[in-house]
Amino acid sequence: MAKVISLLLYISLFLSCFVISGYAKRKVSSNRNYKIQFVDDATPTGSNFTFICDPSRTDSTGLDISSFNFCDKTLSYRVRAKDLVARMTLKEKVAQLGNNATGVPRLGLPFYGWWSEGLHGLSNVGPGTFFDGLVPSATSFPTVILSTASFNESLWRKLGQAVSDEARAMYNLGRGGLTLWSPVINVARDPRWGRILETPGEDPFVVGRFAANYVRGLQDIPGTEKVKYEDPNSRPIKVSACCKHFTAYDVDNWHGVERISYDAKVPEQDLVETFNLPFEMCVKEGDASSIMCSYNRVNGIPACADPNLLSKIVREQWDLHGYIVADCDSVQVMVDNHKWLNVTKEEAVAKSLKAGKQGKVNVKDIDNALENLYVVLMRLGYFDGSPTFKRLGKKDVCSKQHIELATEAAREGIVLLKNENGTLPLNPSNFKTLALVGPHSKAREVMIGNYAFDGRHVGKPCQYTTPFDAFSTYGKVINALGCDVHCKDESLIFPAMEAAKNADATIMFVGLDLTVEAESLDRNDLLLPGSQTKFINQVADVAKGPVILVIMSAGGVDINFAKNNPKIKAILWAGYPGEEGGRAIADVVYGKYNPGGRLPITWYQADYINNFPMTSMQLRPDVNQKYPGRTYKFFNGSTVFPFGYGLSYTKFDYKLASTKNIVTVQNVDSRDGSEVVMVYSKPPAGVDGTHLKQLIGFQKVFVPTGGSKSVTFAFNACKSLGIVDYAGIRLLPSGGHTIMVGDGAISFPVQVNYS
Ligand SMILES: *[C@@H]1O[C@H](CO)[C@@H](O)[C@H](O)[C@H]1NC(C)=O
Ligand SMILES: *[C@@H]1O[C@H](CO)[C@@H](O)[C@H](O)[C@H]1NC(C)=O
Ligand SMILES: *[C@@H]1O[C@H](CO)[C@@H](O)[C@H](O)[C@H]1NC(C)=O
Ligand SMILES: *[C@@H]1O[C@H](CO)[C@@H](O)[C@H](O)[C@H]1NC(C)=O
Ligand SMILES: *[C@@H]1O[C@H](CO)[C@@H](O)[C@H](O)[C@H]1NC(C)=O
Ligand SMILES: *[C@@H]1O[C@H](CO)[C@@H](O)[C@H](O)[C@H]1NC(C)=O
């Protein structure tokens, strides 16, 4: 079948994507397996050593560690790992399979705690990292959903670099591990999901780009990004990242449906196109050294025991260089919660190690799993030392630069949703008295979301700048909470109204928190909780000056009432903005920073969820079932705010250059600002069941007032114009495709012909 493709010049073609299976066939590498983890309670790493093969470390024990082949630097990591594993007894091997690897003292191998977390800053949620008097805190950057809203890929990478600096510093101080089980890259499919704060939103392409950049920030050793390693399994890494939770995991606890027993029924099309794509990008573009499989079943089979998902897709097709880890207790969960095939605990372990092949665990499977683990530790310099990172220590955790980066990330993410008559930014000399009201007006812990500090341990963010702290530096602040997040008690609304009556401007901090949306807690509705709506309207009614609404939340809330209320002049969404959130919000309100963030999720109307369960995994609408479809790609109904929405204090115009891959962005108003240029493709009319449009590229550019910037895009026709058919096969339909820039003010056709 000859193919002649006529496309605009700049679209490069990679013929491999025409292979009918949708994937270029790869050589299947043998002897690969993955790692099982049992995760129970907390345990600190706590050791304080240089590196495994440092001869001076074992001198006093009479052991000459450098004589072992696993310490011979002239051998490959794989050969060294095999040597190490071959020296262990079966009992010793099994003791290295949990997140608490006990070590083997007779071989000079110490305890290693695998489980550390660095989702948006180091945390002590995993026992591999702990805080104490020497280092009591780490930088808590904004939650992922807000950093994603920046749509700034270099920022995402820089966040990964900062977190891995702190991780290396903690490791050098004997207080942290080198293996971070971050980031979370599940697509935010349903607005009710409790873990949206941890995710990069609803678009699989954006989620994948976030994953690739954050993982590269965590893993890449500066200066080696471009080096080609003949054996990718020997590429040195700074810390090891883990993309989780693979796959189709996004129900936590909805009307009694719990993630640990949930069987996600997922059409193959959605699996390839939506649920797996971020993981594919994480592995192929980010070269992540680990994937975590999820608690749930996928079409009947526990994700952690599915040979098709783990061996065939992740290892063979995507060619993962690293290890696969099971989510906390997910092997236990197969037995207790899924009652899958009535397996015993031993059988479940065996099935996970072999991902489904029949039979008991054999030693070869354990060896493979362990070798994968030690190869990753070798790439981390755990065996041979890491001179590059030796200098990192206490001064690098909570450094000035990191606290500044936390502020910058929050500023870049904040989304301006409404700004009537240019009410914002406020000029401090005209607004001397401020009413700062609402449940989040003094927010502290709320701002850092989850995966920060779990409260059972000593440890906290470097510092907090609350909204109250930050706005107090600009003028006289009258504070009144009005009510708490659940807003059941209305008795304190009156003082908030009084404050608004007497102030030059009223800033209302409302929204959700972890008691409304969290891990193990999905939402039942898309409204502000309790009487918050009433509270907002009552305060707005009596306010003397302009009312500005600031919403802290991860999932969208139906605030049509506020959008349509003429007394509410401006609305900002601030996600959960991290430890410096208050400062970032004040900088935006007063125009020290011109907001340019864009919503990474659709904000649906409250009635969107009325007629279908959270457990319907399908993305496409189904007219017969009155099922409306999910995300901007498949839902065409009214929204409160669409995916990608966000305003600026200035105005940008786009022009398309004659070469068409160049967009010129002009700042035609009176403030410097940043613009996210978003490019979508639309398939030819008449292709059945395909997306309405899909994001294929985005770039954030700073454009000074009166100036202009050129933005160049390069697209791959298969990836950018391709669709996924019902069987999960990637195809490039012939016919007239459309490329749209932004809301479609600029668009142009692209013809694909086969002859
Ligand atoms: C991990 O190790 C710690 C001691 O460091 C211990 O208290 C804890 O129970 C261990 N957890 C597991 C799951 O073995
Ligand atoms: C860790 O190493 C430092 C020197 O780098 C030493 O002073 C300290 O005693 C060691 N701590 C432990 C627990 O071995
Ligand atoms: C994107 O992030 C980088 C790194 O933080 C920053 O230097 C740059 O200014 C940001 N770009 C825009 C347009 O805001
Ligand atoms: C599991 O055990 C139950 C009760 O013994 C039995 O009814 C069921 O058929 C078994 N399921 C399978 C898949 O073997
Ligand atoms: C915006 O300003 C115009 C002209 O000053 C005024 O007529 C209009 O009511 C204002 N709109 C709002 C929502 O404040
Ligand atoms: C919107 O989607 C529904 C399916 O959910 C479809 O029936 C309807 O025709 C679509 N409307 C438009 C304007 O595309």
C-alpha cells in the first residue's frame, strides 16, 4: 500500500506510525521483570554513609567490599547487579523486595528505604525521607494542578530540578532516599475526583508533557541531557522518578466504590488515547526509571498482575529503563479486596512478579526484579558515589531561590477568570483599607494540599505567607473569616459584611480543602460547600468597594452565580498555591505580576454530573444513555469556564506568518504580560466518534507592552493529526484537517491524501 502524503511542509512525517498495530514493533528484551513492594508503615532511612563500594566504609568490619564484582566499575551495571543478586540467599533476596530493603550485612549492603515522595516538594509521607532538628522543613511548591496552569514547560522542569536538589541534600545528610514515587500523572477524567490537586489536569497530552518535563527535572544530571548512552540502563540519574498510578485509576471513594476493589471497565480506545498516553510519554519522552501500577482492576484484571499492561506495553513496547513498583499493599489488595481468582497471598505475589503467567514464584523472577532495582541504584551513584551532588546540603533545602521559585510557580499558575472593567489590578494608593474575608483568608496548611507533610512527623514547609500576611504589606486589612469551608454556621457572616461595608475593596477567599476533595474522598457535587454561596452574595451585596473573589480548589466549582453577579468584579483561581500562595495572590491582585495561567481542566456546570456515575470510564458521549462525554475533547455542552480559559491584564493579538508554523503574538495593550499560545487540531468532518479538537502544542511567551514575539511550532502529522480507533489503533485519517490557534481566531486547513 503506497502512501503519498501531501501536507504543509513543516509537518514532519514518521512512517512508523502507519504500522497497523499503531506501534512500531520493537525488539522484545528478555529477562526483564519488575518489582513488588509491600508498603506498611513509616520507617526512616536514617543511615549516614558515603557509597556502597567505598572501601573505607567496611574497613572496620574486615570486609573488602571492593573485591566483589558488583563493585567493579569496569563492568556494566547489569553484570554488577547480577553479581550482587547471585551472592544472596533466597531468604536475603526476599528481604530486599519490600520498600524497606533490609540490606545484607555480610555483603556490606545496608538498609535502603525505597519510598520517598516529591510530588510538589519533598515530603515525609514516604518513610524514606524524614525531618528533624537538623532539617525541619522542605520547600512546598504549589500543588501540581496549579503549576500545570502555568503551561510553562521550563518551569515544570525547573520545579523538578529544585525538588531533586533538596532530595540530594537530604540524602547527603542521611535523611532522604534517592527514589521518589512521584509524579502522579493520572488524567483528571471526572470533576468529582478527589485527587485532581495531584494531577496535571484533564488533557492527556498536557499531562504527558508535564510528566516528561518534571521527570527530566528530577532525573537528568545537568550537562548530560544530550549525551547518548549506548545502554540507556546505564544513564546516570540525579534521583529516580516514578510515574503513577498505571492505569485507569481515578476513582477514590465514590458512593461506596473504592479504588482498592474497583474494576475499571475501559474501552481499548480510551486506554490508548487517554489513560495510557501520559505514561507512554513519561517513559518515552521523560525516560522515567520507574512506573507504579495501580490498585484497581482494568477490565477484570488487577493492574499490578496484568502481563499485557506491564510486560507487553510498559516494558516491551515503551521500553522502560527501570523498575515497576506496586502501589501500597496493592498485592495484598488483590487478595483481600478484589478476591481476584480467589488467589492466596503467595499466589498474588507470584502473579505480580510474573504479571500473570501461571505458576509459583521462581527464583529467576525474583532475581530479575532485584537486578532492575540495583541497576537503578547504580545509576544513582548509590554504589559508586556522586561527586556532582556532594556539595548539596542543608543550605540547599528551603534556599532563597527555592522559596522564590515556589512564589513564581504560584504566580504563573494563577488564572484570572473575570475582570470587569479592568478592576484588577488594584492601585494600592486608591485602596487603602481592605476587607479580607472568607474561610481561606488566613490559609496556611490548606495552601500546600496533600503529599506535603503528614502531621505524624516533625516537619513543615520552610515558611508560610498567608493571604493575610501578604495583603497586610499593601494596606490596612480588616479580617473576618465569615465561615469555615463547610460553612454550616452562618453566625459569623455578619462581621464579614460589616468589614466589606467599611473597606475600599473586599477580597473574598473561598473554595475547598482536603476535607472536601482528597485521596480517598471524591466529591458529590460541583458546588461551593454549605452556605459559601450565600455568604459570598451577602457580602457582595453590601460591599462598599469592588469585590474580588479568590478561589482555592483543585476541581472546578460551579460559580456561575459569581460570574453573573455585577457586584463581583473579578475572580481568580489559585489552586492550592503552596507555601508562598498569599504572596503570589497579592502580587497578582496589585499588578506586580500580570496573570497568564490557563485552566488545565474544564469547569463544568453543577448539573453536568446529574445523570451519570463517576465510574463510567468512557470519554465519548453516548446519546442513547444521555451520557454527555468527558473533557473538552468530547463534551460540547455549556461550561462555567472551558479548558484553557484564562485572562490577562493586557490584550494579545495573533498573526500567522506565511510559513504557517510561525505565530506572531503581539501585546497590544498597556501592560507587559505572558501569553500561552495553544494550538489545536480538528479531524476531518465525518470521522465517526472522534474528538471535537485536541491540543497538539502550547508555548508560554512573555511579551512586553507594544512588542511582539514569534512562536514556532513543529508538528508530527501522526501524533498531531492522528486519531485512535475503537480497537486502540492509531490512524491518520485522510481528508481536510484543521489547525486552530487559541480559540480559533486563527485557523487553517491541512490536507491528508493517500493515493
Ligand atoms: C520498615 O522498617 C522499619 C524500621 O526501620 C519498621 O519499623 C517497619 O515496620 C518496617 N516496615 C515494613 C513494612 O517492613
Ligand atoms: C555521619 O557522618 C558525619 C561526618 O560526615 C559524622 O560526623 C556523623 O557522626 C555520622 N553520623 C552517623 C550516624 O554515622
Ligand atoms: C517559564 O519558566 C521559566 C523558568 O521558571 C521562566 O524563566 C520563564 O520566565 C517562564 N516563562 C514565562 C513566559 O513566564
Ligand atoms: C471463589 O470462591 C467462591 C467461594 O468458594 C466460589 O463461589 C467462586 O466460584 C470462586 N471464584 C473463582 C474465580 O474461582
Ligand atoms: C463598566 O463600566 C461601564 C462604564 O463606566 C459601566 O456602564 C458598567 O456598568 C460597568 N460594568 C460593571 C460590571 O461594573
Ligand atoms: C453535542 O454532542 C451530542 C452528543 O452528546 C450530540 O448529540 C450533539 O449533536 C452535539 N452538538 C453539537 C452542536 O455538536
